[in-house]
Amino acid sequence: MSRNKVYASCEIADQEVRLVILEIFEGRMNVLRVERVSCDGVRNQKIVNESLVVQAIRQACTNASTALGYRIERVLLAIPSVNVQRSNQKVRIQVEDGTKHIRLFHVQQGLNKAVQKKLSDDIELVNIGKITYTVEGEETTKMPISLPIDEFYMNVELIYADKETIYAYARCVEQANLEILDIYLDSYAISQESAVAVKSEDRSMIQLAVEADHTTMTLFRHGHVVSSTTLEHGYQWFIEDIQNEYDLSDAVSFRLLQNVFSTEVDPELDKILYIEQKPDRRVEVTANVLTTAVVRKIRAWIKDVNAICEPILQQGSSEFVLTGKGADIGIFRALCKEFKDKSSVYIPQNVGARDGALTCCMGMFYAFEDVNKIRHSNVISVNYNELGASIDSINHRSKNGEGGFTKKLKSVILSETE
């Protein structure tokens, strides 16, 4: 049977449902399909219309399944960073005399013991974070498999979030007739793709995930989630004045944001960027009008972020990383210098997923792979029999040259000239 592992990750964002299908084959990750379906069922990280969210999830899965040729049955699900708390559990594992060496089941045993920790009734465990192992006083992130030792310790980071939010998001996925393969805190997943967690080993990393209605600000230190909070404004606030004045759609407003390339207004270079004929008037948005409104708002937003982070910045070296869908707003790069410490914009570089909006979905794959090194689960996101049939069909066509690009190219090159 095929060794291909195909996984799907789902993020229920402010204005859309995002679904990424990815194949892992011989250690390589290949994006197979990306689906983004508009959805008005979420406001400020809360499900306000469950039926709209369920419908969008179903539509995304149907679109992907039709294109790929096999059904999506399970997904990795992102949960908003609401009421985030963390706990570090240190677990002692004894190695039985009969085994004499550390085996995988010893590590699995320690992990199962660690996740039993419950903090309070209003939060629930979302995912496992950083795991380290202490063997004879030495700490490492590598599993100490096969070492001849009597005992060792596991230090397991447990990340919790709002129970009501978790259940609301999970219920939407289940109502869409999907199983949940695993769940992850969105800010944690983003940090796995953007490498923010790794960079935080030697400095404080402030991750800013800029979405439509909000910004999730998460602090990382020494590879761990320290705290997470939600800022009131997202990128929709930057364009809000113009959107209301000209009655523009969300999609048009975001495209206009992406077309702000200068921080300065130049009357001599003013030009019309957008024209729309409405029933009662003709809408024209010029570059200067757009720049004046948007840059002022972004600068105010950066000023607020600096003020909130002032206590963190005073403690030592820090760095801001901007990501999320808002990272695709090009003017952010020009304004990065206005943050009070080093800052950068992160967008995934995977072929097929080079979009800031997909950072969370991509990060879930890395987070799942890390934990699955311990769990060793063979469950994938798609129907296994249909996946095998699809791969066999592709291999057959490739072997026989039926309708493939190579055959067509050969026919052109080798055809006799009349």
C-alpha cells in the first residue's frame, strides 16, 4: 500500500474558512490543494452563526475532494488563542529491569501521564508544546531512545485555552461530518511555521497574527508560549473609513490595502486605483486618498502595540514578527522600522501556500509531525482506499503515457514534418 501520508488542516478565520491539503512523502511536504471559502459566521473569534461555518467547511472539503479524487474525512483544527494558559509538567519515568534500555513506549507512557493534568473547569488542554528530556542531569530535545538508563524525566509543555471556544469550533467541524485528527492553538501553530518558537530561545519573540477583526499577540520565551492576548483591531480597521465611505466589499477593501505602496502622499503622482459604478454613483478611489487614510491607521496601531509591549521591551532583546493574512499588506515592510525593536514580516514559502493567511494551517502540520514522532499514529486525513486507488491510477497513466504532458511533448518533438 502507498506510503504517502495526506493530512488536512482547517482554520476557521474571521471572514473565511481555510483548508490546506498536504502530502508527506519520504520526508518532503508537498501542498496538494488550498481552499478558501468566504464565511460570515465568525466575529471576534466567536462562532455567531454555526450553520454558515458548517456550510463553509463542507464546501471547502467538497471542492478539495472533487479536485483530488478522494474524500477528506479528518482534519487538524486550529483553535483561537482565547484565555490561554500553560503548564509545564515534569514526569519521572522508570525503565523496567526487563527492558534495560529506554524504548518508545516509555516516552509514550510519560506523555500520557503528563496530559492528565487539569488546571480549571473553564479551560481545556489544546495541544502539547515543547518537550525536553532530562537524562542523568543533561537536558535535550532529542528522544533518548535506546539509552541504557534506569530512569529519566520528561518536561512537557501543556497549552490550554477557553473551553467554550474549543467546543464551539469543534462542534462546527463535527457538524460538517468530519473527524478531528488533532487540535492546536492557532498562535502555537503559527510559531511552528514561522520559527518564532525556535528564535525565542535567545530573545523575547512577540508574534502578531493580523486578521480581519482582530490581532493575536503572543509572547514566546525559551521556546515556550508565555502569554497571548487579543488586540481589538485587525486589518479591516485600517481600511474601515474608506470602506464605509464608498460602500466597498471586504474583498475589494483588502485588495486596496495590498495596493498601498508608499507611506507618503505625492499630489503630482496621484492616480485612480479603483473604479466601480454603483446604482446611485460612480466610485473612484485615488492613491493619495487611500494612502492618507490607511497609513495613519497603521501607524496608530503600531503605536498601540509598542505601548502594550513596553514592559517586555525593557526586559532585554526582543523581536516582533508580523504574520497572518495582514502580512500580505505590503506597506507593513516599510513601516516595520516604527516598531520599538527589530521587526519583520513572515509569509510561508511553501510552493502552493505562499500566503500569510495560510501560516497557521501550515504550522499545524509541523506541530502534528513533532508529536506524532511519539504517538506513531498511522491515521491520515483522507479515505485510505480512495487515496491508494488515486495513486495507482496516476502511476498507471504515467507508466503507459496515457494523456500525460510527457507523451504530448514527445508527440510534438518526434512528429514528422509534412
